[in-house]
Amino acid sequence: MAANRHLAGLFAYSRRALTLVWSTNKGLSLALGGLTLVAGALPAAIAFVGALIVDAVIHAAAAHRLAGAAPRAEVLGLVGLAALRVAITSMAQRGL
């Protein structure tokens, strides 16, 4: 029960705080909201690209077994995409 009261206390002044931030600088408030959304969505996007990397590696290994050569371009492209998304996540979190 004490935890519920503590949680309710945390949100009691949220509206007032958001109103104060909005009245101070609307553009900064929108930027903060946008960065928060980006920072929240990017980990899921990184995980999705990670799954694509695993699939591409399995496909490349199968192609290597059959033909003796593995198509690396797709795997390397996905690794680059994942690295880019990790970098964007880092920038978004630093912006917050």
C-alpha cells in the first residue's frame, strides 16, 4: 500500500511540471518529447535488425556450404545498419 501511495505522489505534480516546461519553451518541450519517443523506439528497432543479422548469417552459411562462397554484403550491410541505430540511440539518450 505504501508503494501505491508513493507512486501516486510521483504523478501528483506531473501535470503541473509539464505545464511549466511547456510554458517555458514550447520548442524545447517538443524536442524533448520527440527524443524520448526516439530513444524508446530504437531498442526495438535494434533488436529487429539483430534478428535480421542472425537470419542473414544462417543464409550465408547455407550458401557457403552449397556453393563454397558466402554472400557477405547483406550481413555487413545489416551490421552497419545496427551500428547506425545504436549510434542514433546514444545521441538521443545524450540529448535527453
